[in-house]
Amino acid sequence: MNQFLIGNADKTETLLQLARPPFLLIDDGPIAEAFSAQFPKAKQFDISRHSFNPLKGMDYKRARDFAATIYTASPEGKDTLTVRNGRRSLAKLLLTNVSRLDKLAANTTNIGPGAIEAIDTIDDLLLSPMLRQVLCSPSNFTFVGRRGEPISIIARIDRTEFPDFDSFVLASLLIGQFLQGQVIVPDFGFYGRDFYTSLIRQGRVVVAVKFLGELSPLLRQSLLSNSDKHFFGLTREDAERLIFYSSTPTGNPTELM
């Protein structure tokens, strides 16, 4: 079952209690440290050392999700025809057996306007030294164990060190590679996007926000309707809204303001 944590108070202990290996944790601070202590066998994703190829095993669904991730990270003009054509063209290009992101242009023939937009978008992404290193270096990180079994992974992404764009793209691509188990995101107000509704339908998310207003209406409604809810020092506005969803392990939201 999905778990949705809402409010300003510290949520570390509750997140630890709700974690069920295998899981993927996306965090950059004390929560990652607490998980490392409680789950010492979890694999650590180290940005300075690890790399993976997000195009490995690419199929139609993953191509669509990849394109949605990249274009959501740069929302400027998201409703324009140019961007829609670029997003569609990127999904098509990803299904042409291209080996690496930095080989996308070389693998493309008969380039039209949509493909040019898609290639330019990937070129912009790979301006990031961190993303180029992680996504285009020889792969040395796997998301399963030696026998192909699912494993727990702790990914530290320090948003004080990397731009928001880089952090969001990397976290989203890591989540896209993690095909089994819980996805735990303590700062879902930053990382959450509408395309995560597919994970919510699968019952795989454990996510937290400070305020409901951090989420889009679609994502907010999906979580409120399809998760166990836990309240942590709510604002009055959120408490009044959540009174309609108060049958949770933590009781009446108006008592937790």
C-alpha cells in the first residue's frame, strides 16, 4: 500500500518504520544516514563513482516515461506544439537501438523539426558534467543483485551541490530503473510529477511533503485517494482539507496542527 506523509515535523522514524526492503530511497541528508544505519546491506549509489545506462532495456513504456521525465524537467513552453513534437520524437528516437544518450544525434537520419528539438534537449541535458558522467560513462552500477534478485538502494543527491534540473533528472531516471519494490522520496514536493501516478497505481510509493500545495492537483488527488496517510504538524488549511481523508493510522488531522 502507498504511504503518504504530510506536514512540517520530522518524519524520519516513521519513514524507517514504513520501509519494506527492497526499496529505493532518494534523499540528501539525515534521512539517508538513518536508512544507512538501519539497513546496512542496502547498496549505496555514489554520484562521484557510479554510472548506469538509462537506455538499457529500452521499450515503449520506458521510452515514453524517459521523454516525459526530460521534458518535465524543463517545463518552459510545455504546452507548445514544438515541445509536444520534441517529446514524441524523443520517444521514437529512443526506440532505434541507440546505445548511449551522447550517441543520439549520430544514430539519427532524416532529421525533421521534432527530432532536432529532441536532440537539442538531450544536448542541453548533457551540458551537466554530473549527468554526462553518470549517464554516459561505462556502466558500473546495477539495480539488482548478483542473481538478479531485487535489492535496496540508497541514492544521495545533494541539491546544495547540484542544480535542481540535474538533481530532478537523475532522481527520476534512477526511479525509472528501479522496477521492483518501494520508492521512498521524503522530498516529494520537489521530485513529484504527474507521471508518478503509474507508481501510485502499483502501490509502490512512500512519499512525504510539507504542504499539499507542493503537488499538482492530479498527483495530490491520486495520493489522497490511494494511500495510507500520516500527519505531522499540519497547517490549518491542509488540516481542514484532510478532514475528508481522516481514517488514517494517525487519527484526525485537526488534532495534529
